[in-house]
Amino acid sequence: MSLKVYNTLTKQKEEFVPASTHQVRMYVCGPTTYNYIHLGNARALVVFDTIRRYLMYKGYRVCYVQNFTDIDDKIIARAQEEQEEPLDLAERYIKEYFRDADALRVLRANVHPRATEHIGEMIEMVRGLLEKGVAYEAGGDIYFSVRRFPGYGKLSGRTLEEMLAGARVEVDRRKRDPLDFVLWKAAKPGEPAWDSPWGKGRPGWHLECSVMSVKYLGFGFDIHGGGSDLIFPHHENEIAQAEAFKGEEPFARYWIHNGFVTVNDEKMSKSLGNFFIVRDLLQEWPPEVLRFFLLSTHYRSPLDYTLENLAAARKSYTRLRNTLELLEEVTGSQEAVPAGRLSREAAAFRDQVLARVAEFEDAMDDDFNTALALAALFNLGREVNGFINREDFKTTPAIRHTLVRVRRYFKSLLDVLGLVPGESRELRMDYAQALREIAVSLKESGAAQLPEPLPEAPQVLLDALLKVRQEARAQKNYRLSDRIRDSLKKIGIILEDTPRGVRWRLV
Ligand SMILES: [Zn+2]
């Protein structure tokens, strides 16, 4: 089946055909960096990351660009509150962004352009728009003249009359028409400002995406993505600027938008106090579980955040992880060589698995239906469990070879969704301090011998603690072994004693 994508521009599902055969050029609007990212940002990040991963799985080379809006009214206001330079504040939150996005397994973009690094190019576009007569100056500000661009409204499907009715009543008197939007803002005292032919100022928000997407991907690139709240006015304005400037269309060929996150069926918003930032959620939920939850609903539908939904995501994700662990257990770490003939049952099992892989691909080909793709993975897991848990199950070389292939399929499908477990088993440096405190308290109370000095790396320190606990268990000193287990649990590291030794995972 070929890949079908719902295009906001044409309001229908279309076959996806990139402009060049093997390459997809993709631009996604990134965050305004004045705060930690929230759950709504995370949904867009994970949705477009998954789309990118699936395109890569299909063999495309994907050139992925995601911007940072690092100058904006919100950044300036927040910087004033925090008594910080706006550009320093933006820089700080770009670093924080990468911490959260990396945790959520969002692959880094090929380019992460920043608005403040492209001021010269933005000035060029404003100059061009003025020359073409689709923009005008008023008191040091430059506005885009919406009625001079005939295609305005084609993305959102709104007529000018509807947009007028929706336009805010407080009309900026410098605008000739309430529909017009700002391209360049004259500087106010104390704000960051850049020189321009119209005096000191800074770019309007919409301008940066028209400029940076075309700079890195070329005009007429394949996919433009973002949250559905960006369709109007942000993306409508991006199209107007880029197409009026170039005198051609389309600026971008497929427009993809993800739906809202709701909280207990209400819109998530700061004013309602039901606003969740990813950093807080990651304290309580493993990143894979959060990512599973974000992909559990089709990307265009609203996604409802409730504790029950997250708990259900955790349970479901554990099932997928168990299937992979089972496959790893029976296949071992060596590569298997093809050997001997498959029994009828084993051949039927292999065919069932291939059918599930096709089911997964069909789901993703149908406008990236991750909910159905996950269902295909559960079906695949059921086949695996059924086959391995049969009473007469034996690992002949031929069967082992088949299972190694199945393991590879299963893992590569999990990877499309960014859900391969284990990557987050890497202990981040932020665990170092908490582990140290546990070790110091054990040492000071004389309860255990630990290396001196204590290892710096959290992973090595955890191994040392686990060794002490194993020794305590061997000596039936359960007070000590339980104390270590409970202290680790308090900082989010869960131990599981299995026949193959102790396993740990992050909550
Ligand atoms: Zn944008």
C-alpha cells in the first residue's frame, strides 16, 4: 500500500509523493523558548518525530528542520519578570528543551535554526514584500496587506469576512485593515532590537518560518507540520509571506497538523490550572510510557490526559517490553545462521508474524495511524507468546534463526514509534546526587562497605549498591537488602529480582 497523508491544504487524504524520489524535506514549527515545554508541545514533537521515523523506515532520506523562536513578546515579558536578558533566557530554555526532547527520544533535527540568527534574511523578505506592494510601513512598523494576497485563507478555509468577524476588536490604528499582520515591529525602549532600513526593530513571529524553511529546504518543500492551533493565523501568514515574496505556489506541498491535548476532556490551559510541563511528568512516568501515551490516539484526534490513561499506557507498554525481553531471552545474543527445515507450525508462525508486520505498515501508511499500528504490535506479541509458550517448544537451529528475525522485525517496528525499551535505562547524571546520598548514609551508619572514594558515574555507583545488596541477600541480611531496595525506589529506581538476577528500571 502506498502512503496516504491528510493534507490540511486540500482537506483530504492524498497519496504522498515527495518532490524528489528518495528525499523528503520537512519543516516543523518549534517552540518559543520562554519556558519548559508542556504536554501540548510534546505531542507535536513526538507526532512529527514518528512521522519522520516512519519515512526513514520506508527508505526516504529525511531532511528535517525545526526552528526555535528565540525572540518574541512572551520571551521579553518573561525576561522582565525574571530580571534576565531576553536572549539569555531564550538560550537557557533551548538547553532545557533538548533535555526533555532527548528524554522523549525525539531525534534531533538536521537543522535547528533560530530566529535571531536570520534577521538579515528576514529584512530581505520584508524589503521584497514592500517592493511588490503587498506590505506597507506605518510608524516604523511594517504590515502585510492581506487583501493584496488573493490566496489568503486557503489553508484554514476561512473567508475574509469570517476572519474579520474573528479579528480582535481592539484595532491597531496604524493598520490599514484589521486583517493585516505585522512583519517588522519598531523597537520599544529596553527591548532587543536590530538595525533595519526602517529603523531599529525586530521581526514579527510569522516571518521567521517563511524565511528559515525556504533557506534550508528550498521553496516548495514536501511537508510542513505543527499543532492545529497554528493553522490560523500562523501558517496562513507563512504561506502569504512566502508565496507573495516568491510569486509562486506552493510554498509547502503537504500540510500536516496534530490535534489538541485535553485534560479530563477540557482544553489544557494555564488559566484553568490544568497545565502540565514535561519535566514534571518525567519525574513520575518513564519517557517511553509518556511517548506511548502520546501515540495511543490518532495524531489528528484530540488526546485526553488523565491519570487512568497514563496508567493504562504504562500497562500496555510493559506488555510490549515483555515481548521483546522474551524474544531476547530465547534467542540469546549470538546471531543465528539459517539451518535446517522449519516445522509446519514454525512456518505458520513465521507467516503470521509477517502478516502482523504488514498490518503495522498498512496502519502507518493510512495517514500514520499509530493507534492501529500499536494494535498490530500487540497482535504480533500474542503470536510470539503463543508460539514460545507452547509445551512442545524447542529451539532447534531453524527455529532460533526464525526467532532472531522476528526479534529484529519487532524491534525495528518499536523503533519507528521511538519505543525501543532500554535506552532510558541509561542513568542520567541527575541520579548521581541521589545515589550518592544513599551510599553515604549506608557507609555512615556502618551498614555496608562501599568503595572509597565513591564512584562518580551514576551507573557505576548503582552497580556498587546492587553488589552490596546481592551480598546481603546471600547472607540473609534482609534488613540491609530491603533498605537498599526501598531507598532506590524512593528515587525512582525499581529493582526486580528474577531467576536471571536482579533487573532494574526507572519509574
Ligand atoms: Zn512556524
